Amino acid sequence: MVMEVFTMPEYDLVFKVIKDQFSSTKRTTREEVMAKYDLVFKHDRAGRLVDAQEFEHLEFDRSRFSRELLDRLESLAAKGVEVDENYVVIKHVYVERRVTPLNLYLYQVEKTTARAAVVDYGRAIKDMAATNIFPGDMLLKNFGVTRHDRVVFYDYDELSLLSECSFRKIPQARSHYEELSDEPWFTVGENDIFPEEFQYFLGLKGELKALFVEEHSDLFEADFWNQIQARINAGGIIDIFPYEQSRRLQNAKAHSALRPEV
């Protein structure tokens, strides 16, 4: 809805070009999208935010492009693309490592692997929260799985600092009519977020949804987010462990076993 994305068979990369016009559901601007990517460049990515390299006037041989792709670029991102007989020049582009979108990955792998990815999906959200990042749109399609089976986030246009968000519980309806109303019976601020609604929009179903709820039900509680926010605002640093507990050194004896004898 914001980027036109293409790749090349011999490269393990994707090229992301900002569209001239966004989908009607996106309330953002080109400048705001670029500011989000700039934030990621400068922020602690916690191993969960795909590194994006920014290029200007990147030149390709025209022969590398299908007619269909050229038509899409000239139609949807014409302000940022120049095409002549020999070359295609992308005036501004982000280049990221290619990953498998999580929503597709879960259908492509065996059950045990899918279950591990769903659990890591929740961990990825928590790791980002620990570094003051709220992904905004937590749909599966905005996350990907690396070649090392690690879940990462790559869609930054709705990303924000967690410290700028307001996490709230949905107020109790005062009447039966309010509860059945098509419109909310309470005011919603620009930065208001209601975590209890997350479970309805993740895209998980059946056994995988049940597993996610079992492992990460705290993500659906405003208290969880407010506690992390309070620690961040107080200047606290929340530890992030990139390895499974089974792979970490457990005690001093294990450390000493690795030291060379003098």
C-alpha cells in the first residue's frame, strides 16, 4: 500500500520504492515514511528490525526488467523512476535482505517449525517493545522469517516509539445499546492503542492462535505495555537475549570451563 517492491533472482535482496500515491487506508505521507526508516537506521534494532540500506539514483540495465514491472513502476512510482532505452534509474530506493513473509511461511513448513515461528513472532514483538519500538501494524504479513528461522519485522510505515503511544483498556459499555453500536461509545485519541483487540487482527487461526495466546497472552493487556513504557521512561534498560535459554551459559562453572588455563 506504500511501497512498490521488486527483486531479482540472483540477489537475496528486495528493492522498495515509495509510491507516488498511497492506498486510501494509509494516513501518512512520503516524508513521514522516510522519517520512519530514518528512525530505524539510528535505533537499536534488537535483531528484530531488518536493516535497510538507502540509495539514491541507483542504476540498472533495462534488460533486467520485465515489461510488467516497468509498467508498474512508471504507473505507481513515476516520480522516483527514470527509464530510457538502456537504463532504469531509481531516484530513491531502500534495499533490504529478502525474507519469507510470516503469513506464507506458516503454510509452507511442517507443524513443529510453524509452532516455533509463532512463538518467536511474539518474542519479536516483545524484543521491539523492550527497545522502545511499537510496530503499529502487527499483521503476520508485515513480519518475515530469515534463513536462520528468526522472525523479524520489515514494514516500517506505521512504526512508532512505544513511549509516544497511549495503551488503554476498552471502557465498559454503559448500556446494551452502546455495546451493540457500530460506533465506539468512547473517545479515541490519535495515539490511543487498545491491546485487547490485537488478537482479532493478527491473522492466526486454530492451533497456532491458541499457541500464541498461551505463550503471549500478556500482549493483549494494556498493563503489559504500560509497565514496559514506565521502565523506558524511567531510563531503564530491558535485557534482550537473542539465544534460546538452552544455548546460554547457565553458571560460573560453565564460564570457567571456557577459560584457558594459566
